[in-house]
Amino acid sequence: MEYDEIKDKVYVKRGQSIGSTGESFVVAVDEESLYELSPAAYYVWEQMNGERTVAQIVEKISSELNIDYEELKQPVALVIEKLLEVGLLAEQYSNY
């Protein structure tokens, strides 16, 4: 998944954070589906509030972590792709 394909999309996180195990975070989609996320993946997942576009989230992360926007675009897109694959994100569609 390329950043330019998703930069204007809005996603909402699915599941619930249920704790951490050392260096990772555990998120449950349901009682049978648990996922262990790296701190970076968890941070991206947490930003998905159904209101901000991917570009806005990359800008926020860039500002908060003082990392160049261009360097973050593709890694964030890859994290989003994986989170979508396992059902931890859903695309938020406009009501218009």
C-alpha cells in the first residue's frame, strides 16, 4: 500500500487495548483475536480516531516525535496496511 493511495483516507481503530507485555502492546478485536503490536504500530493505531486523515496523522506524529514527515509517510502506510489486514482498523466513510 502506497502512502499516496491512502493519504486522504480516514480510519477508525477497532478493538480494545488490554495491556502490554514488555516491549509490546496487546489489542483484542474480540475474545478470540488478540494481536501483539510493536510500540510504533500501537502508536499509529491509537491515532486512528475516525476524524483525521492519514496525512494529518503523519503530520501529528512528525511534529510530536520530531521526525521528518517524508521519512514517516511510507512506514506509517505499511503499518496501516497490516492493521487493516488483521481487522484492527476500518475505513471511516463520509455520511455525505
